Amino acid sequence: MEYLKEEKIISKKILFTGLDDAGKTSIILALQREFSKVANIQPTRGAQRRIFQFLGKEISEWDLGGQTTYRISYLKNPDKFFEGTEIAIYVVDIQNRERLAESLSYLNDVIVEFKKLQINPPINIFFHKYDPTLIKATKDELETLILNLKKKINNIINYNKLYFFETSVYSLPSIMNAMSEILLELYPKSRLLKKTIEEFAIKLNCQGIVVIDKNSLIIGSFFKDHETGEILTRSMPYFLTLNDSFQLEGVSQKNQDQMVVHRFGKYFLFKEILLKESGVPYYILIVKGDNPWDLYFSSKDFRAFIQMLRDIIYK
């Protein structure tokens, strides 16, 4: 990431904010699958941003450091940091109960500044560090805590676009699903994408399909049933990380752009696809059954599917 420079005109601005040590930067690094950096992360200094592509659109992702000095600066200069926000993600560390009141107070401060700027972006509240080990040990207590936090936020904050998610860097699907759902709301053709993927899955009798971009964002999916959805969701990080390791080890693109793997008693096809000649890769993950031969499709059908995706996204 780089320090904030003069902003150019771009399509969409996403704002990550919250207290220091809430986990904002860790969420961003997890989506980039930079897990080694998460362990040694340093506090974010001021406002940092990254530009990336999502479904052919340019996204500006602003990560606002949450230390007290910086928060005061943002509130004093809201037009510099908050202006133009189309999506806000407010991260709350649910494991740090001593600072929950402080976090909700700052959330209210941010909303006050949004109203002064006359902007009304959806605010997606991530109850973060909702870690699997913590859930296993204190599930009922955590659920009660989150339910009470939602009630308190809705009672004390007057805002009509509040949405809630539970996330953890130790559960990459929780972040992938949340960020994908949020970003797809910006994309007017998301329903058409979903319908196209569903029709392809039904035509080829697939149990489930997920199409993912390079940033770990899901652009569309189809699941035959809840169980298949759970299996595919749990498998996405595995295949993305495996693909990353192949690239790091210098395995040729020709040999590693497709994998067939047996796990959870089913056969999976993971394949890299290019929807634009010079564009970033996308990935398709398919599960069809317990026979590997089921995963072989007509090249004509597959090319037609890729062309439909290309036409929806880039035309």
C-alpha cells in the first residue's frame, strides 16, 4: 500500500474505518492472501489507499488508520477523507470489549460527518475477530454480545443503511462472502451474472459453481443445496492458496491453469479463465460429483459460457 496521494477521478470509493487494532488492514491483506504480512502487521499510518479492478470497474479502497490522532484529523477534515464515499465499512473488534463503547461513539461521529457532507453511503459494520476458536469456546455468549450490539447501534444511531457481518481473518470465506456481497451491490449486472452461472450449472448438471476474481471476490455462484454451498465455500481459500503456491514455485501457466482435486468425497475442478486479453485472471471452481469423469465438459459449452461472462462484464 502507498500513502495517500492526490486522488484522481475514479468510479467507486470504499472507506475502511474504525478504531486502531480493529483489524481493518488485516481484512484487506487477507483478501489479497498476504497471510504472512497479517502476523507482522504494523498500525496503519494515516490514510492509505489501493486501486483495484472489480468487474471491469476501478475501485479506490481507503484504509484509515484508527489511532486517536488520525481520527481527530479525519473528523476535522471530513471533505478530504470522507467525501465521495460510496461504501463504508466500519470494523469493530468484538474481542476488545473495553473499547466497544468508544468504537460505537466514533461510528456515530463518522455518521455525523457523512450527514454534514450530504452523503448517504451504506455502512457495513463488521463484527470482526469472530474467530472459529472463539466461537467454539463461547458461541452463545458471542451471539448474545452481537445481538445486543446490533440493538444498541440501531437504538442510538439514526441511519437508514446499516448492515452487519461477522468476520475473521481465520475464516477467509467470512470476509470473501461479506466483501463480495457488498461490492456486487455496486454492479448493476450482478443478477444477470448470477443467472448466467446458474443456467450453465443446470445445463451441465453441476452441483455447484463459484466464479472468483484475483482479489478473492466472488462475482457469482450457484449451489444445488446448502451442503454443497458449505463445501464450496470452505474449499475456495484452499484452491486460491494452492494456485498461489504454484505460481510462487514457478510452475508454468500451461500446466497449472487447471486442477482436479478430490476432497470431502467429491471431485472439484479449479480453472483459471481470462475474460480480457490483458486483464486480471478469474477463477472458476466446480463440483459435480464423486466421479472425476463428470468434470469433463464440452469445450464448446465452456467457451460459450466464458464468452457470455465476457460480454456481461466488459460490454
